Amino acid sequence: MQLIKRIYGEATAALAVLVIALVVVRAIVESQPWWLAAALPWAAYALYLALLMTRLVIVQRRHPWVQLSIAVVGIAVSVLAGPFAVLVAALGLAVILGYNYWYSVQHVSTKPVRVDEPLPLFPLTTVDGDVVDSSLLTHQPHVIMFIRGNWCPFCMAQVAQIADQYRELDRRGVAVAIISPQKPEDTVELSQRFDIPVSFYIDADGAAAAVLDLVQSGGTPVMFSAGGQANGDTVVPTVIITDHTGTVLWAEQTDNHRVRPEPTTFLDVLDQHGIRAR
């Protein structure tokens, strides 16, 4: 099952391209344009993945209404082409549902980071290779982000958003720490990509994720194995906000890797706890 998850995106994307091509050919050969409706769910899915990989669209909503609506229309119209066309369209809907409600679902921690408690102690490695721990993050307010890696468009959108907010956070005296289990060279590249004074850390062998029970088994797609741990494990995307004593003010562990906190959430949390611009 873990292997299926790791290849789901690549395999279904390739299948979508193949199905679209075969449906178009069949529609032409049989002079039956209604067959094209059977390709609609597959086209919606393939287009979404393409836009996602190019980061032209990042959907944070929990339910993929656009994809689902197109798929339902495709199934309804493909009735005019016969039961086999309906089956093809229905399989496309199944792939969309599989991606959104199975493939992207995340592990739920059995010992989540708790509000009003001290930040747990967990190991970290700096981009210079120094072994440290989370006590470094307890001497001033922090926004701590666990991300899967440079290969994840949702994570990169989060990093870009926090970069855009950096001045507002700095005015509040809030530091930012971004932690990833990806290979050190990938984290170094990420730290150089964003020209802001954010601390980047490596979660070597997923040790920090293990302490917090945030390990997502087989969460790294096979095609991106170079950006993750050797066994394909990664971290459940998580954000923790602490105060100047290292006490947790807010924590959110996503249960679906597509869904992340809105960009303004962090500032709202800080304002609610009296950590405002100086």
C-alpha cells in the first residue's frame, strides 16, 4: 500500500494522458463526439497536476469542487456515448477522489504538540552541519514550520507566503524556523533561494518528526526520492507558534497535505496573544 501511494501521482498522471489520447482517437474513429465527455474527468485531473507542478495554482480548499464538478458533468454527458464511456468517465472521477481523499490524507499524531505547554525537545541539524536541538527556538517568539521539501508545491507556497510576511513578523520580534527531512543540499538550496533571515534546519533521518509523531510513511513520491529520506518517509506539514518562553501558543498539523493555514493566520494568532508590531 505504501508503494502504491508513492507512485500514485505519477502513475495516475500517465494513465490520464493515455486515457485522454485513446478517448480522442475513439471519438474521431467512431465519429462520436459524445465520447469526448468521458475524457473530461481525466483532463481536469491532469490539468490540475500540471498547474500544481508548475505552481501556477495552489488550492488550499478542503474539497476540489472544480474537479468534481467537471467529472460529474463528464459522466452525465458520456451517457450519450454508451455505458463504456460512462465507465471511463467514472474511473476518472475515482482517480480524482483517490488523490484528494486517500493519497493526500496525512498521519494524525497520537501525541500532538499541545497549546500552553512547552515546546517539546527534539533534535535538529543546521545547514552548516551542526547538531543542535529545539531549545534554540525557545528564547523568542517563533513560527516553526515543518515542510516536506523543495519538491512539494504546497510547502513552497507556504515558504513563499512566510517570506512575504517576514517584515510583519520581524516587527513583532518573531523569528521563523523552517524544518525539513530532505537532504542537506536541498535545504541549503532552499535557504539560498529566499533572501530573508529565516533559520533553516534539517531533520536528519526524520528524528524530530519521530519525537513529535509526525512521520508520514512513504509520503515522498518515488520520482522525488532524491529530495527525501531513503525509505520515502517524510513529515506531516505542521506549523507551531511559540512565545518568548518557548510555550506553544498555537499548533496545526494538517490532515491533508493540500490544506494549509491561510497566510494571515499566523499574524492573527500573534495579535490575539498580544505579540504586536513594536
